[in-house]
Amino acid sequence: MKSVLALVVIVALSYSLMPSIAAQSQQPSPEGRRRVVLKVTPEYPEAAKRLKLGGTVKVIAVVGTDGKVKKVEPVGGSPLLMQAAEIAVAQWKYVPGGESQESVELHFNP
């Protein structure tokens, strides 16, 4: 009976820890973890200039083993600024290495 109870406890603990382990593996790496060798500055959208709209845009850059950005995923920020940020970050180059997810913040000032 004790061995069955111990097994139930071990299984319950392993299932309760699995979501946190999975979440950790899907988290983007902190900005600056993988060195950027080429940064393209985003173009400030005309509509945002006219509105004197500024702010921060956050994206996740999925970087391949060759250092090229394979995909840019929006996280947050003004929709007027997001497209400019995505276009710029898609052109960034990182140091070659394993595939990674890099968190990027771009600041737009009117």
C-alpha cells in the first residue's frame, strides 16, 4: 500500500512540474543573450509621425542556426508601430549558433 501511495505522489508531482518545465523551454531568451551583428533601424511610420505617437514595441525573433531571423512574432505595442518593428527585426543578423528565440524591444520617439 505504501509503495502505491508513493507512486501516486511521484506521478502527481511530475505532472504538476511538467507545465512549468514546458513553459520555461518556450520562453524567449533575455534580450542580448545572443549577440546581434547587424541591426536595421525601423522606419518611423508617417501616420505615427503625424499623430506624434511614440512607444515601445516588443517582438520575439526566431533565429536560425545561421543567425538569420526566420520569423518575427509580435508581443505588444502600438499596431501603427508594430509593422515597422517586424520589418526591421526580420532583417537583423545574429551570431550563428543553435536556433533560439530572442526578445526584442524597440523604442519609437516622436
